[in-house]
Amino acid sequence: MFSEHSAMSLVALSPCRRAAVSTWWFFLAACLLLSGCSERSQNMEQSGPAKIAVVVPHTGPLMDEGQMLRFGALMASQEAESRVADLSLEVVVYDSPCDPEEGVVTAKRLTTDVAISAVIGYLCAETLGAVLPLYQEAGLALINPTVSAEYVRQGETRNLFSLLYSDGDQAAFLATYAKEGLGLDRVAILRDDSAYGSVLSTSFEAEATQLDLEVVANVAINSEQAGAVQAVKSLKSASPEGVFLAASPKAASLFLFERQRQHLGGVVLGPDQLADLDFYEMACQAAEGLLGCQPILFEKENQKKSRFVRRFEKLYKQRPDWIAAAGYDAMQLALEVLNSSGPGRRSFLQSLRKISKPDTAFEGLSGPIFFKEDGTSQRHFFVGAVQNGTLRAAKPATVKFPFARSTKR
């Protein structure tokens, strides 16, 4: 069943393993009939189908990204529905723009529905940080596919599970890539004065120190042309083999233009914010050759990714991006957990927390994913290179990242 009403759409679906699902569904029915079991932590009885909520913006500047996340999640649910038809389950899609106040209103409405076992979504760190306390209070697991900002976790109590790496981990990975993948010995860091730039810079330098990768300069930049001119002059005097951009897209684009004008050579590496179409349009030809961190590379094909791309293109008449893949993985993960836990917030949350080591990892499109103690993910990282205005797999596309080292930070 598929229907639309107000800010929600409902999709009836089923998880994947028929035998296992039939067993626990029979057990759940018996429990409900014989003992009237309920979600005691919420002091409310659950009736009707179990639900998974998907929260994305339907309007505003991130409408297209929200659509991609929703498409990926719904495709995963539809695939599950086609395999098993004996379990009543609904996916409920909520419209929540990237606005903290409106996000809180939506989250309050969502948390009152006791049938919702878990939530997938949120594209904006500010909104995610604003709604997280509500989900903690309600005992709801929140699977976030796309936000890497670390500050949203302040005071978090293990209800937030991030499929995307953190900003600190992607910076540490790029330091490892510079040393192990590219064989660099001398690098520089270009940072802006934002909290984002500080996290990236600190994590990159800390990892470089452990790798004996010399940081010959750590230069500040602002979003003004004069600052970019001086920054490039400072870097030229240090003669690095590569530069890591711990900076926002605007500051990074000014640097790349000035780097091109002053003929500063060497490799340039940057976080995933600098590896999308918007940044290419901002930096134009100056971005050519930039190496950016990525959560998935569709060019590095495997059977699972190829099947995903073919199905997505057939269903939605467009090519998926990494956000669509993240939405797909998030729903697949939620269905897998729900299949083992049964409906209910507490049991879902407990089962999700058990995905905490390699032998319990969830197999996503880009490889295995499991969660550290703080809910951040242990996952594969990739590097894409800007070539003729498009992102291609870099050479090498990845290196082994020392998870044990990054976990200590």
C-alpha cells in the first residue's frame, strides 16, 4: 500500500528473511494475545503495524538531497516488500526542512507515535542537534546517513547512529592516504577559523604525527582574496608536497584560484564537502586534480553496487548519488535490525547497539559498517579525484585505515 497525506507518506513493507520473520511475528501475536505486552519504557501499548520513520526536507535548498535520501530508503523498503508479504510494517516519511525550530515541531509529533521503532534521516547538523534530545527522551534510535559534524553528539546517550564517518575521522584518513597511498613526506595544512576547520586541522595533524608525516606549515585563511594571496605565499615558502584543505568551500575555492595564479604545485586533498558538484561550479578549473574523501565510489564497481545503480535508474529515471546510497543502506540496516529485534523502541535500540565489531557488522553498499561506543561508524573510506569536472576514483582509491588508532581520539 502507498498513500500520501499532509506531510507524510506511508509504504507497507516487509523485512527480508521469511522464516525468521514468520517465527517472531507468530511469537509477537501470541504475546499480544496472551500477555498484553507493551513498550513499558513508554507506558503506552503499541497497536497496528510496526513503523520506521524517514525524515527529510521536501522543500528548501536541500530539497533535491532530501529526495535522494527518500528515494534510496523507499527503494530498500520496496525490495523488502517484494520478498516477504506476511508482516505488517509501514515506512512513514515526514517533511522536516533544515530549520531547527520546525525540526523540533516535527520530532515532537513523530515521537508521540508509539508504533515507530526507529527514525532515519536529517541532512543538517543544526537540526539534528536540536531534535536529538527529543529522541533520547523517547528512547528512539536515530540512524543518520549523512551528517559528519561531531558537535551534535555533545551530551548524546547512544541513541544516534551515524552511517557517515565523522569529520575528524575523514581528516585522519586523508593523512593516512597522503602517507601510505601517495607516499608523501611533507605536507601543509590550510585551515579557516571555523569549528569545522579546527576539527579537520587538529585530526589531520594528530594522525600525521603518528605516521611520521611532517606538517611543514599550518596556515590560516579567511574568506577574502587578500587572505588567500598571503596564505599561498606562506605555503610556497614551506615547499610542501601536498596541502590539506581544512576549510569551508568558499575559503577553499579562493585558495585554489590563488594557487593556480601563483603556480603552487603539489597535491591538494580535501574533505567531502569539496567533492561535490556545487564546489566544482564554484572553483571551476582550479579544482582540477583535487583529491576528496568519499563514502562510496560508484566507479569502483562490485555486484551489489551495480545492482543498486541499475534498480535505482530503472525506478527513478536518474542516477543515484552517495546520499541515495546512504538512504538505501540506512533502511536496509533498520530492516535487518527490526527483523532480529521485533517491533518496539527498546528492543530495536538494544539490537542496533550490538552492531559494534567486525563480526556483527552490517554489509552496506560500500562495505561493512559497525559502530563505535559513541555511535560513530567504523567503515571504509574512499578518495575521488576531480578530472574534467567530474569525480573519478583516485589512484589508489583507498588505503587501509588504522581504525584502532582513530578510535582513541
